[in-house]
Amino acid sequence: MKGNQVTVAQRERAALVETMRGLGPDAATLCDGWTTRDLAAHLVIREYRPDAAPGILIPFFAGHTAKVQNDVAGRNDWDQLLDKVASGPPLYSPLKLLDPVANIGEMFIHHEDVRRAQPGWTPRELEPALAKSLRRSLPLMARMTLGKVPGRVALRIPEGKTVLIAGQGPAVTVTGTPQELLLFSVGRKADVEFDGDAAAVEAVRDAPKGL
């Protein structure tokens, strides 16, 4: 980031906070029964509680992470939680330096977790810089999440280009915009089309996905 230039990640973070603020702390999300309060607490411990962050990815530590998340959600009022999320990683966090890159996908995915859990949601038109960043990060993130699905998955954008092939087994092609393919790759509700044997498509579509 140069000077006071606002990054793509910061703009998406601000948009997420604005959406959550408008819905309130008890709105549904697509994250395993979490409310918006729970999701805000998750984002806070990810950036402010390095002692609890490992449990986000490592099941062995998940119990401690859940306990800390519940504590953070209960001890902070709604505005405090959102203000912390809005401020971004603290100066001592490695995520502060990496924020312009590491947090774009995180903020986008969780923003859609909130938006798509609401009745009557509609797709939004992404700013070109955000769409470009998500397209760039798609192959890496999808490779980490799709390696164990029961099929050889080809991710294809509408223009016909295949951006990634991952996994082993019956061939399944998943077509969508980069942002929708990213959401599919992490197990979220996504506007994508499947092509392949019906049983293989069902297995790939329903397989657990995530880091």
C-alpha cells in the first residue's frame, strides 16, 4: 500500500462490516450455524488472538478456538466487535503486512457468507480490481481445498479457459466466474454449472471442501 491508498482488501472489509452492521448481530450466515456476531468474533480472534487462531485450521486446537470465540462474542458489544473487524490486523500481526493479499479472499468469502444467508439475496457486480484479485488467488486456494474430492475436477470460466484441474477420479467440469468458482471450492453456495457423469457430479458437489 502506498501512502494512504485504500487497498482492495480494505474496501471489501469495509463492505463486509457495513453489511453486518445493517443486519445486526443475530442475522444468519452460511458458517455452520454462526450468527453475524459469531462471524465477527471469528474475524477478531483470527487477527487479534494468535493463541486461538491455530484452531481455525487445525482440528486438535478447535476446542480452544471455539471457547475463545464464544468468550470474545459474549464479552464485546456488537459495535466493539465491528470496530475491531473494521480496523484490520493490529500492527504486531503478520497479517498487517500481508493484509493487501492474504485477506482479500477471506473478506470476500465471509461477506458472501452473510449476504447469501439472507432471504432474497442477489449476486453483486464486483469492482474490477476485486474480481481480478479473486481470479488470481483462485488456483492456489482451489488446489488446497479440492485435492481430496472424489473426482478429477476441472474449474472453467465462462470464456472456456480451464484455470485448474485437481483431484483424482471421474472427470467433472465446474463452470462459473472466478468468484463463484472460489466460493464453490471452499464449500459455499455458488452459482456454477456441472458437467460430467451424474453420480460423479453429485459426489463432487456434496463432498466436504475447505482448508
